[in-house]
Amino acid sequence: MTTLDSIDVFDQERYLDGPPYADFALLRAQAPVYRNADPAVPEGHWAITRHADVVATARQPELFSSERKGSQPQEFDEVAIEVQRRMMIHQDPPRHTRVRGLVNRGFTPRAVQQLRPRIAAECEQIIEKALALGEFDLIPTVAAELPLIVIAELMGIPRSDRLEIFEWSRAIAGQTDHENGGAEATRDAVVNMSGYGSELGEARRRCPMERHRDPHGQGRRQG
């Protein structure tokens, strides 16, 4: 039987068989605002599980900031946090609102429709290459390859760099995976990806891409 003192929302073992719905049901019923202990962070973390409370939290950035200390559960020093603040997920309004507006321009129905033929062609090539191998690892060969190619297309990232982006993304997403470097690997990946993005942005300012392939660049030039 699940009890409050046995719940740890960051314990990966509890997710091996799927989302621990019983844990979250108990939290919503008995402790919708729950202080989750963390040996790496003295004050622990707050787990908010009721929809109305999550919405209220998201709408009050002056009280619940993503920018002050970042939106990741780990503690980072100020240097790392300053790097993270370049990413939309670690920003508060009005900065976040402005950046999100620029990003949204690349995902209008018309912009997405223009991408369909190229994405369909990439899907065919990915599947053909995978089938030619006979035996392969589905995640890196198929599942990860398509979004990497699409993201590279949208952002003007050289295709040859996509695997490096993939490894950085894995490190950032796996910040609680101590077997693969944990928080330290996440810190390094955030710094490396941010530095790469800054260099890419500077290169695009010096040599803008065609507008249909760089929907965000026009927004930057307009302020």
C-alpha cells in the first residue's frame, strides 16, 4: 500500500512500469502541495499535483519563478543559471512571452504545411536505411533521427551536428540519471548547447538564411 512517507516523485524506480498513478492520486487527495525530500537540496522540492494549483502556479511568475534559480530540480551555481536563462523554459514573462512569440512564428499552420513534403521524404529515407541494416536500435536509428533532422531544418543547424545536439539533449533530460553523469553532465550539456546556440545565432546574423528556413531570424531583426 502506498503511503505519503514512501513517495518520491524523483525516484526513477517508481516509473519503470509506467507512471505511478497511485502515488499522484494519493498526493492529490492528501498532500496536493507536497515537500519532496532531496538529499542534494536541503530544502527539498515542492510537488504540486492538482490541476488548479498547477495553473495558478504557472500564472504567477512573480511568486513562482523559472528565471531566478532555473526550472530544473537540481541546484546550480549562478554561472550555470545565467547560461540557462538563455533558454525559453528558464525565462519569466515578459522575456519568455516575447521569445515564445518569435518561436511560434515558425509553427503556424502555413509554415508547418510547407515542411510536410520534406519531412515525409526524410521519413522514407530513415525507414529505408533502417530496413537495410536488418537489425538496429530503434531509438537512435529511427525515433531520435526524425526529430533531430526536423529541428536541424527549422533552426538551420548543420545536419552533421545533429548527433551532438542529441547527446546534449539526453544529458539535460537525464539530470537525475547518475549512471550517465547526473547533474554534472547536465551542467556541462547546458553550457555546451548554449555556447553552440550563441555561435550559431551569430553566424546567422552575419549570413541570414532564406526566410522560409529561418522563421525566427526575421523576428530577431525586428527587435
